[in-house]
Amino acid sequence: MPKVLVCDPIAQDGLAMLKKAGFTVEENPNLTTDQLEKRIVEFDAVIVRGRTKITSAVLNAGVKLKAVARSGVGLDNIDLETAKKKSIQVISTPAAPTTSVTELAIALMLAVLRKISFADRAMKEGRWAKAELIGSELKSQTVGVVGAAGRIGLEVARIVVEGFGAKAIGYDVIDVTEKARQLGFRAVGQLSELLSESDIVSVHVPYLPSTHHLIDQKAISSMKKGSILINTSRGDIVDGQSLLAALKSGNLGGAGLDVFHKEPPVDDWEKELVRLPNVVCTSHVGAQTVETQRLESTIVAEELIRTFRGK
């Protein structure tokens, strides 16, 4: 039966399914890329999350490799071109974190609007900062969803409209007009239109060469003065240094960030960004819920079983 190497920690539910189906499973979450290149020759499939890089060298060394499974959404840590050339199937779980990432995006909106992190920090320091904590209600905002055709973008738009009574604007390179009509938000054909009209801009697009710095200095400067940027997608979709400048100047009112240029941040400008009082940060935890981890794990297992059984 196939041998599967698990390079990053995933929920045991899926691994139990693989073992029950007769797969040999080895968990080794501390392998370096060099070590992986040496070990991959032994395996028919490999499971990763975001840490492990499946490079061209790794794929070429995997002479038995038939499948690479990403427990998660983004595939930017896998050399897709080489995988395609070698007819190695790439599996991912794009539907699994829809609820968890959506809820985090909404939570970041509320945290910035109500200054929750600032209030919590003040309380822990023994300060009663009530006079400094005038916030805004999500219901009064217009939320712009960049990537409104995707699962997460659509769910963010649905919840802010149906759950909070806010207005929503959606933009995507895919026509989202019909979905917008069904869910009660307005679709626009230009990103610039969304940016200029939104009080909150929430980013939900995959990281691709075409989306690198999609929200660049020009885009940030076109946003409404005092507006808020939420990014739970990938750090380099936003030009972080331009975001820092806009927040420091007061052109933007705040940001909620779950993703960064480097993770964890090491550059001075990004460290400064996360320390700003009007920025709420989490450490790339969009999919870090018990429910999502279990679902990702079981979907990966189901897809690998299907792949090797030819069904």
C-alpha cells in the first residue's frame, strides 16, 4: 500500500482514515527542505501545510511520488509547474476554512471598529480608558469585499449584510453580479470603485503573480480617508510599507491583519506596522480552529484514498 509522509502537523482524524485504508503513514513535522529531498524518494504521497516548501528539487527527487496534498487553501508553497510536468496530483482543501476565515475577518473588523485590543491592553495596565474608546458600529459601514466570487468572500459579504445589516460591495475578476443579487450586495466592475466607496476593505484573493501588491500604494491612496483594511488572505497581496505609511499619516483609520510579508515579521517596517495602536494582528490563524483542522485532515485523506484507489 502507498507510503505517505506527513511533513506538518495535521489533525489525527484524517491520518486514522489513511491507516484504516491500509496506507503506511510517517509523521515527521521537523524535516528541513534538504532532509525532505533525501527522504521523499521513499514515499508515494506527501502531506504539507504552509511551513513545508515542495520545491522543484523535492518533486524531481520524488521518483515514486504520485500526489502532494496541501492541508489548507494556498498553493504558493508548492511548485505547481513541476508537479504538472511530472503528472503529480496536487490536492488542497479550499472549502474547509470558509467558516473559520470568514469569522476571523469579521472579528478583526469588530476589533478595529471597537478598539478591543487597545481597551484590553489598557485594562491590563490598570488604566480605565473609556474616554478614548469611542468606536463605530459595523452596521453603519460599507464593506468592500475584494475577491467576492470566492467561498470566503461571498460568505463575508453575506454575513455583513444579513447578520449586521451593513452594506457590501463586491469585486472580482470573475463576474459576481448574479451572486450579488442573490445575497443583497452590489457588484462593481473596477477595484478602484470599491476602494473609493468602502469604509472597510476586506481582502480575499489567492496569492498569484497577478495579485502581488494588488493593494499597492496607488490603491491604498484611493481608499476613503479613515477607512479600515482587513487582510486574512496573504501578506504580499498588500504593499505593507505603503499600508504602514497610510496608517501613520492618518489616511487610513486602522487595519486588521492575519497575514504578513514574512511570518513571523522580521523586517523593521513590518515590526513597526504590527505595533501600531490602530492595527489588530493575529499570527496567521485563519484556519486555526478545531473544526477546520479536522475537516482539512479528513478531506485530504478522502482525496488521497480516492487517488490511489483510482476512484
